[in-house]
Amino acid sequence: MSEISNCPNCQSVNIYFDGTMYICPDCNYECTVSEDADVVIDTVTRDSNGAELLTWDAVTVIQDLKVKGSSMVIKRGTKVKSIRLTENPDEVDCKIDGSSIVLKTCYLKK
């Protein structure tokens, strides 16, 4: 098994191995090392607090968000039901006020 010297995400040298995966305390990046010695990125979708998100979960928006291309503003505290995961673990698809919107997970909490 090969060693990772720097975090692949932020290039920090503070990365450590906790027995099952490598963790960077600076950017909360987590990854495992496969048997091929290639870095495998953790593809679990997580909210702003690190809780795992699943399809059909309900989440709450933690910050006022302006919607690009619209005058719509999603207010802090808005409850979003029935989210759908996308191929990008940093984004979820949902419907707010009848509009289909993709939200970044860093602005959501479970």
C-alpha cells in the first residue's frame, strides 16, 4: 500500500491515516487507497456538517442563496424534501416552489 504525502484536494501535509482511510483535517477530505495504489475519492454525498445524504432525504438550507438567472432567493431555513443525488457528490437535485434546482451540499444540513 502506498503512502499519500499531501492531500489530493488541498495539498496540505496534515493528512493522516485512521486505519481505514486517509483524512485531511484542513479540508475534511476523505479517501481510501485501493490495492492498485491509486487514490480512490470518497464519493459519498455529505452535507455541511459531514452527515451522509441519501436520495429522498429532507434537508434545510443554512444560508440565503440567490438563484442564477432568476430573481428568486432561497431563504435560510427553507426545508427541502425529497432530494435526489447527482453524479457529482457536491451537488443534489431538488424542487423548490415547483422549480427544479441543483444545490451545493455545502449550503445544506440534514
